[in-house]
Amino acid sequence: ALVPLTSPDKDIRKLSGISVSCRLSTSIENKSYSEEGTLLFTDYGISGICVMILSGHLISYAREKGRYPDVYVDFLSKFSREEAEREIRTRLKSFSMRNLTDALSGLLRNNVIDLVIKRLAIAKDVKAEELNDDHVRRLVSELKTLKIRINGNTGFDNSQVTRGGIRLSDLDDDLCFGDKVYYCGEIVNVDGPCGGYNLQWAWSSAVTVARAIGGSI
């Protein structure tokens, strides 16, 4: 868990090295997961805080089902869909004689706008005033829910933590099983998001076990 993800989508590789603030989401068996944060595009797929946090859910699903669910990027997460549409319409009207990339420049990185335009099969040199209502609605939808297919992760050596292990519910308050064996750290099925939570669990569980063993001597 907490590991970058790989994607077969070749078009996002053109954004390699670019980071954006967004909301990343996925749906797994009718349950939705989302994280707000920094998304980093790479030459193999995606990384960044929001990716790392969601990765464990996707990997667990893939181990069971044999495939990864898609993820969706909301580049305009600070806006509701209605607000995003108003903002885009305002910019298109204000810069009606510019091409679409220039008209939306400042709202998003030009590389991102170009990616979306290509996915929507809109001519790159189209003037803002030439877009109709259907174009605008599709543009907003793509900017709010750009799909990225996932086909793997970058592996154990690139992960910050592991997921799974001895069930915490099988241990007592001293993290001891009935055979007087104590368990701590990642051998227990505890993992958390980025932010020091996993380090805190490692330290706290180690101290708990050390005190218990010390007290039994």
C-alpha cells in the first residue's frame, strides 16, 4: 500500500513530471473512495499523495478480482459541476476570439487542457466562440471526471507500507496472542494514510509490546 500506480493510457505520459491539485476517486463494489491532494503524472502512470492513499484499496481489489478499477480525476474539485460550468462559460465569453487552450489558461495547466481537448476530439485551434452547449457540457464532464485506467503498481520496493497480516482483533491489549507471542508493526493488519500514521503505529505498537514483555520478566 501507499505505492504509485501504473496505467496503460499513453496520452497521460505526455504530462510526465507535471503535478496538479485535484480530487482522485474510484468506485469498488458500489463503495466510493476519494482523496484530495497532489497528483503527479509520471512516465509509467500516476503518483502523489492522493494516489498513494487510494492505492491500497485498488490493490486489494485487484488481488481478489484480477483487475484494477479505473480512477477518475477532478481537476476542478474546488468547484461544483454547476460552478465549473459557469466559470468555463464566463472564460469562453471573455476570451471568445482565443483558442480553447488560451481561453482556459490560468484555470488549468495548458498541458491538461490539451489532453482533455484531444480526448474530446475537439480541434485544437477551435475558437472559444465556436463551442456549442454540448461542447461545454462535455468539457466540464471531462475536467471533473477524467478517467485513468490502472493496470498495476510499481511494486514492493516502491511501497511505503504493506497491507494485511495478523488480525488486530485476534490480539489482546498487549498485542499478544495466546501462545505468548507478541506482534507489532506491519505484521499486524494495520495501515493508514500518508502523514506519519504508519510510523506512529510502528512506534506505539513496539512500545506496547516492549512494556508487556518487560513487565512479564
